[in-house]
Amino acid sequence: MGLRVGMGTDAHRLEAGRPLMLGTLAVEHDAGLAGHSDGDVVAHAVCDALLSASGGPDIGVLFPGTAEWAGVTGAQMITHVMARLGDEGAIPANVHVIVMCERPRIGPHREAMEQALTALVGAPVSVHATTTDGMGFIGRGEGIGCQAVALVEMPA
């Protein structure tokens, strides 16, 4: 077996009237993330990192903006990706996530996010957070971004 690393990145704009989903959790906030799905940038970045590490397609290929995937949750996306990895014999070793936003504060939700994501991935998932100190669309509070890196053990 060989080890492979993959990276995933996602960003969505905030939109009033939508629930905010981050790391598969509903987080109290005055706006949610816009998107064809639930907009969960954390779950999306995790999916892309796992797919990248396993040599798979990006989430835009796997989850196109069609009626079939309208409103899909981040948890459903991760579950689908994990089934695909399992079919390939890929075993995640760990995933690390960095959420980029000014608000909401991630700290109060970090442990619950880590537990929920770890349960879905079947390997340790750590969550960190940062701000952009007021710079760019994230700094202006217009959206949230996320980066993730995954280590996956692949069959020989």
C-alpha cells in the first residue's frame, strides 16, 4: 500500500435566509452559504481532499449542478465519497481542515465538527480556523472558505 496526499478548497458566499451548515452541523448565524447543495464548504473541501488523494475527480464532476443533487447535504456528499473510496480499497489516515471566516466563531463548534466529520470519514479529522483580518470577501463577511488536506492509504 502507498500513501497519497490530497488537497481540497471551497468557498461560498453568505446569503440571508439560508441555514448555515459547517462541518455537517447547523451553526447559528444570520446567513447561510449559497449553493446548489447545502453550501457546506467544510464538507466540500473534505470531499475534494479525499478524492484528490485517491486520484478521483473533483466534486464538481461527482456532484454536478443537476436536479439529482439539488439540496444534497455535506454529510451525504462525504458518505458518497467514502463509499467510492471503499470500493477502491482506499483507507483515509487523517484529514485536516482550516475554516476561513470572520464570523461565526468556529471555536465553540470545533469539537462537535471534529466528532461528526471523524465519524463520517472513519479517520481522525482535525478542524482549525483563521480569519483574513478584514481582507477580501471573507474579511468583509461576504462568504466563508475552507481548505482541507487528506492522507489516504491506497492499495498497491
